[in-house]
Amino acid sequence: MKKAAKYLLALSLFCSGALKKEITRLKKQSCILGIYAHELGAKEFEKYIRWLLRQGFEFISLEEVAGFLEGRYEINGCKIWFSLDDGWRSNLELIPVIEKYNIPLTLFIPTYPVETGYDRDTLEHELTEYLPDKYKENVKLLMEIPEEERWNIDRELYNQAKGKLKRVVITIDELKKLAQHPLVSIGAHTHTHPVLSKCSKVKIKEEIVLNLLKLKGYVNVKPELLALPNGNYNGRVLETILETDIKHIASIENGKILNDNTVLPLPRNGIATASFYENCCRMMDFWYPNTQKIKQELNIKLS
């Protein structure tokens, strides 16, 4: 569906009272709505926080999420768990907002980008001239090849990035400062941010163990909850992750977190590059069910 049609659908759900009705229903459940984003400006972030607070939602921390899953923390009603992936520098701008509203925030940190200043996706899109010819026209193909092959390509991009690109990820010192903030929790996100389904079992464990070791060294934290890089996984990936010190796994799939979500990836509803109304529906896990219904009834494709 085109952008205008998506906007009209979101506006309709928002203004008709349908979203409000869904929120009323949600608040009668004992559940957590995980909400995630990558890069968010302070103004946009505050806009969503203010809207969520106006709906009467309370926010909980990473530690409280783990406690809920493990039966150590009881939840009455529906709570909000807000997280950001990848350690973008824009995350620093959000600290005054969480302080203003006393909002706990989880940051899922991949350690190699913090050490170098760049994430792999940025390098692959910004330094296409250094890619093998078959990937220059379609960078997304890199996500489909074995991790060893992709890393050989990306390692050269990291070498080329020095002096060419501005740092896009927080520094180690900034990570340390963020981790000391009483409202900020740090979660695991692998070391180099690979596509885990394209990794060997040994590589998956290596990525997680190294990430945990480095986070322990940098900020004296050893997370037990990992957010899947790229949201990508299969049964082998989940099985391998749970053979490490990770107890819980978060995805980027839509849904609500219930206290029986102890093995399957925890759903998190993503804020997209979309209208305010659409993202409000997305945060409430109300967008996907409605767009799926339209697809079935009208055979219109929505993304």
C-alpha cells in the first residue's frame, strides 16, 4: 500500500477510537509491550513517551522484564519496556528525556562497532565502491552469504572507513557513562552484529561470549538478555544462544511479552520511518493485525 494509504489507515485507527479500545483491552492484561528503535531524535522520542504516558502506561526496566519472565516480579496491567539497538550516537540525546520523565531505557550494545565507530550496515551502504562488483548494485545480498565471507568483505570496509566516515556509534567512554546512569540498562547484542543464521555454531558462541566479556570489561555488566542482531534467527541459533550465559532472547517480531516467554524470542514492536499515528499503532501491536486483515480482504500489499 502506498504511503498515503498507510497514513489514512493509521489516522482512521487512531481517530475512530479503535486504537483507544485496544489500549483499554491491553491494560486489563498482565503483559509487557516491548518497544524498540534504532535511531531516534530527542523530539521524536519525547513525543512518543508523552503519548504513552497520556494513555496511562508505566515503564519498566530490563531487570524488571527479566524478573517478570523468571517469576520474581509481578505485573498488574500492561507495562512498557523501551529499548534501543546498536548504540547509535543519537542515543546520547535521549538522556535528558528519560531524566525528565523518569523512564528506564535499555541499550543493546554490539561491542565491535563501539570500538571502531561504525556499524556494518553503514559501511556497506556508504563504501560501496570497495565492495565486490556483484554486491555494488544490491548491498542486501551481503546479508544472504555465509558470515565468514561477509566478514572478509566488511573487515576491508572497516580499514577503508578510517578518515573517510564520521563516527556513528557511541565511544567506549560514552558507553561507560551511559552504563552508570541509574535509568539505563545494558543488554547484549553480539560483538560484530552478524546475521546469526549465516554463522556456524562455533561462530555464534564466539560472538556472544566475546560481547559479554567486553561488556563486563568496559562497564562491569554481564547481561543475561540478548537482542538478536538484525532480528534474524532459526532453531539452531536459539538453541546455541541458550548454551551460553544468555537466559533470554529478544527479537524484532510483533507481539506482547507474557510470563511464559522463557525460550521463544521476546517480541518487540518497532518504531518505523512512518507517521506518528502509524507508530502509535505499531507500539501497541495494533498495526500488523489490521494490515494483515486488509491484505486478506483487499489483496493490497503493506510493508
